[in-house]
Amino acid sequence: MIADDLRAAVEALVAHDRVLVATDFDGVMAPLVLDPSTSRPLPGTVEDLRRLAAMPDTYAAVVSGRDLATLTELTGLADSDVTRIGSHGGESSAADQGAPELTDAQREHLARLVSELEELCASLPEGVYLESKPAAVVVHTRRMAEDDAQAAEEAALQVAARHTHLSVLHGKQVVEMSVVEADKGSALEVLRDAVGAQGVAYLGDDVTDEHAFECLGADDLTVKVGAGDTAARFRVDGPQDAAEVLALVAELRAAATG
């Protein structure tokens, strides 16, 4: 059940002339799973985003740490007006954006980083694995025992500390290292300004979503999914609750736009 103060904030959001509704994928639209390739959005979440994007002066987006191609595949939004922002803001489906163009120096830097992390992972207990992105590499520890995962993340951060000109994001059971500067907050600001949104909603669950919460205003709708310190105005327990919030936003925005 959605709390009265959260419902009131949704009502205030949808009353704006132009609105942007954005959400993280893993842990918000889709429950976290051991094998990220099996992650699937909860029923109704994708449909609500499509519905919002089809309304007058209303824009919708999924903002994720996933690379853009994988995010598009998992959401099935390739043919939609819903913007997909991947790699923590490093990639976007917007017409004037896409995968970052790396310099020769950045490509060489990324290759050295991957090589070091491959060597590290080979020395660690079973369960750790790497994910490659156009401008980044990610160390995943979700399949490891808790103590092993913590040690692996600390070791990965030590590797990162040996490199300069590196953007490091330490989230839930992941350490991502990018040779370009990118974060969800900056990406959300760019999209908000591009569409001219007067009110923005953002739902996220991870420490990487805090960049997005922090960049939004006191009157925007920010919702933290799950436990942990946050700059968000509101909190819900889990993805099912987040799906209910998203459905309410779509319902009330439809009424507001006629």
C-alpha cells in the first residue's frame, strides 16, 4: 500500500505541464538475481513506461548500470519512445548520444585495466567474474560468499587505486571502473534539460542511484527502493512496491493529461 505522503507527492508531480519519469532497472523494475542474464522486469513495469512515454508532454526513461545493448534487450524497449540510459550514463538511446568514442589512450588504458583484473580474478575464490562494457569493466561478486565478495571488492578497489583518470563506482556487489566520466545524476540532468521537464520522478535502489537523487530538486519525486542511507525523499521496501508507485504515476498522469 502506498503511503499517503508518497501519494500526495505523486499527485504534485503529475500536475506539472511537462514531466520526466525515470527508473533504475535491477533492484527496482526487476528483482535482483544471482545470474544477471536471467533478470526480468516485473509484470506491468515496462508497459507503464511505454504508457507514460505515449502521453502528452510526458517522458520516460530507464537508467541503468547495464550496457545499453543489454538493457534494451532485457526491457524490450528497442521500438519505444522510452529513453534507455546505460553504463551509468555513459551510453544513451537518445538520437544525439550513444556509446562513447574512446581515444587511443583510453582504449589502451581499458585494455591494461582488464588484463590486471583478469589476473586478479584468477587468484580469487570461485564466483567472481568480469563484465566488459564499451568504456568500462565491472567486477561482479554476487555469486560469491559474503566474506569472499567483500575481500574481492576491496582487492578490485586496490587495482583501481593504482590507475589515474579512472571513474570508479562501488555498488551492490559490483565495482565498475570506467575510462570516461559518467554517472546517473549527470545523465538524468542532461535528459531533463533536453526534454524541458518541470517535474522529475526517479526510482533507484543502489548507491550509484544517489547521484540521481542528489541532482534533483526538493519538489521532485525521489524514491529509494530498499534499505540504506539515501538522499531520496521517500522509501519503499522492494521492487514490487516500486512497481506500484510506477503504476500510480502512470494512472494519475493519464488522468492529469486527459
